[in-house]
Amino acid sequence: MTTIQSIKKTYGLKNNPDMFTNLASAKRWANNSTKLHEVVLGDNGYYWVVCFSDAQRLVFAGFEIAK
């Protein structure tokens, strides 16, 4: 499994992503955060919850926002 620190470094993220195996849990975590967060389909089979600016970086790199 890819480590969180290597994901952060590889994609130039500001913060470490939170990883979830379940979309509902990821959305719940994102919705209960104090700042705006998005759920992104990660490349390691997990859903990544990242801040909005990191989500924009990941979308630019080819990732998709989970719906």
C-alpha cells in the first residue's frame, strides 16, 4: 500500500489525505469537517478525503471527485 506521506509528496498536496474504504464513511468525514473537503477516488483503491485546494490539484492530475 502506498503511504500517505508518499501520496502527499508525489502529488504536491498541502495536507495528508484521510483514506477510507467506504464511500459513505468518507462523505460523512468530509461533511463533518470544519473546512470544505472533497472525496476523491484514489489510485490505491481507497477514497481520499482532502481539502478543497488539494482536490483541485488531484483533479488536475487526472483523479475524479467521488459522487
